[in-house]
Amino acid sequence: MTIPVLSLRRLARVAAPAAFAVIAAMGGCEVDNYMDPSQTGYFETTPTTMPVLSRLDVIEKEVNRWGGPVVAPAASDLAANDVEYKLEPGDIVRVEIYELVAAGETSVNVRRVEQNGTIRLPTLYDVRAGGLTVQGLQEEIERRLEGLISDPLVTVVLEEGRSYRYILYGGIANAGVYSLNQPDFRVLDAIALAGGTLDTTQRIYVIRNQSLDEGLEPSYRRLPAGRGSDEPIDSVEPASAGTPAGDIESLIDALDRPSTAPGLTGSAFRFRQDQEPPAIDIEALEEAAPPPPPPAAPPPPGPGDQWVFDATRQEWVRLPTAGEGGDALDVAESPEDTAPLFAVRIIEVDYQRLKRGDPNQNVVIRPGDYIFVDPPEAGLVYIGGNIARPGPYDLPTVGNITLSRLVTAAGEFNQIAVPGRVDLVRKIGPHREATIRVNITAIRNRAEPDIIMREGDHVIIGTDFWATPLAVIRNGFRANYGFGFLLDRNFGNDVFGPPPESFRFSN
């Protein structure tokens, strides 16, 4: 029997590429391992760069979790404080009054400002001090001495000031409340004073706020300038309804100007000295007052928020909601926000640039600032499925860990893992999570960006129908049963004979 030459040529033409592919794979060329899809990598000589994702915009909305706008340091944030010191409860002052008690003698009184903002002096009793400057307290005492001493001589000295403070918290060695005693005290000074922070700290936030409601301020601060503590605070009345309210944007702008003490102007309140407040007719007010609006109905729950267990079907089912539509991952809208009580401004400081000597990041601390040192994210991430060492893993205290590196830390994939079938489950809100399909093969081939792991992430490595047969075929060609034959317990008895039987010595 003869074989046609044309058939042999055709067979060679088909078999040659397949043989070349097998030889290339066995020869260690820079190609992926087709027999073992769990082996992944780039394996190219051309350098490449890819971004690393810190947020998955497909399932996560970009939300400002701060109480106000986050801005970079401005030029005004680097200027020294020039706001005149105002007394607050806890401050200690020394008051010297000439000829208050005896002729030719100076009365010296060291007093701590009480919680109601007053100090008690001989003859004068309670004198308003809170909210006043040292010069203002001196003028207040001189005003109270009119009629008692002709041309009074008063000296007021601040012995210990505690009202200018800042709060330092977060990823810092010694968090707490600190006194602010220098006009040019800066963020780096505050970090050094508190014992330093981690060298890997990325961001520091300086939080400044200003009250928009004077009702939140202590009573002694609501007194107009020049008003004495001998006159009751009840005589201070709100201005008429026609008085314009404070503008939030202008208040935020005022926080940027260190040379001007932020706050509402005194025109928001007026003081009546010459007459008693007129009587109020309650019945007339009730007739004129419009009826209160009906309470607003609560917003409907968002998709996926209402689930019940159907005993007949023996499964959980979601209740339909009115006007439901759109992506099932959307979060229900929150109720309408109430009017803000504070104007907040947050300055973001790049600590890595600051510690390397960038003076533009060294913000001056203002009285009442909150300094938050953003600590590294802590907690657990979970990996399971077809992985060598499934289980929980701690997030690193230094830097971040990505999905590809988490797989390496867990011992890489097992033999039936399919790196293209990976689920990433992430919390996106209270009692709410989302799942996204991830292809680690594409990540390691530099076709897709890697993902930074976050606290609570759950990674599940999947498989498919062909993974197990491929694993069986790979095991059939293992070197210890093939070209490099290795003796084991299956063949050892044939070569060395059966093991000796155990026996017992007798006396």
C-alpha cells in the first residue's frame, strides 16, 4: 500500500505549526502556559505602566465623606495669626485696682474666669470677662468703677490663657487638646509636639468651622461690645425679620482671612436699653401664624432595600418599590438635609511633601482648629475559592495591597483555578455590598489596572468545567511519572521487597 505524496505534504503542513507550538511551550519561550491557565504574568520584554484603582466607579459613587469642601492650602493659610486674644472660661487674669479697698493701696486679685464668663472682684462682684480682650476687660472694670473711684487706675494682666487651643487626633502618637501660644504655630510643629506620626502617612486634614447660629454660642459671647455683666442677657433680642441672614459663602471666605476674626456681625442682634420689651399678644400671634405644613412623607426605599422570605418558594424575594428603575446598585436618596449650623472648611495637607521640606504645606494652626492625621486603613480582607491558602488577611500597616499581591500572599492559585473568573465583593454602604467580576489574568498581562484592597473586601477565585480535566492531563505528564521516573510507595516493594514485619523480643 502506498501513501500519496500529496497527503504527506498536507499532513506535514498541518502538523508543523502544532509541533512548533508544543516545542516552543516546552522550550520556555515567553508565552503563557496554555496547559496551566493558573500560571499568569506579563512575560514581555517591553516595559509597560498601568494605573492602580483605589475606587471602582462601576459600583462605588464618589462621595465626599467630610463635613465641608476639601481644599489645598491657600496663601492666607500660611500667614501668622494676628487675631487679638479673647478671654474664655478657664483663663487666669491678674487685676490690679488702685485705691479700691484702702486709700493709697493697690488691690491685687488673681481670678480664674468662671464657666459663665465672669470674674468676681471686691465691691464689684461679678464682672463680665468672657469674650472680651484684656484691654476690653480693663475698660469694663473702669466703667463699673465710675461713681466709686474718680479717675480709676486699673491694670489687667493675662496670667494663663487657655482659650486658644487646637485638637489633634487620628494616626498620631499622642492625640489630645493642646494650647496655642504662638502666632505662627504650624502643622509640622503640632505633629512634632505630639510625638510624630507614621512615616507612611499621606494626608493631614485641618478642619475649621464657624457657627452660623448665634444661639449655639455661650451667652457671654452674645453680648454686644461694651455691654456689662451687670445687665441681664435676657434684654438682648433678635433683630426683626427684615434683618438679612448671614451668607454661608461669605463666612467661608472669612475663614480664609486670618487678619479678620471670623463671626457674625453685631447687627444680627440689637439691644434695648431704654424700655422694657413690649408685651406679646399670644392670641394675635396664633391668629396670624400660618398653619404648619404637613409632615413630609418618608422617601420610598431604594432598589434591593426591602426583602422578605417566601415560605412557598423557599427563597428570599425583593419587594417592588414605587417608581423603581435604573441600576440595582443605586443607593436610595437620603431625606432633604436641614439647614447647616456651621460653615466648614477643610484644608488637605500632603504630609509626604511636608516632611520633605515643602513650606507651602506647612499650614498655620488657628484657634479652634481640628487636626486629623489620616491613618492607614486597617482591618481584614478575605480570599477563598480555588486558592492555596484561603482565609482572612490583615491589611498592611505600611502602604496598600492590591488584588494581584493578595493572591500571591495567599499562595497563588490551585490547579483548577481560573484567574479570569474572580468575584470581588465590596461593601458600598451600611448593610449593602456589590459584586464585580475581575480578570486577574488581564491584570497580570497588563491589559487591565490592578485594584487596591479595602477593609472587608471578599475575593472568590472561581473555576470552570475544563479546569479539572486539564489538571488531570497535566498530572498525567508529571516528570516524576514520566521521563524522570521516581520511585515511590507504588513501586518501592518491587525493587526493595516488602518491608520487614514487626516482631517482639522475648526473654
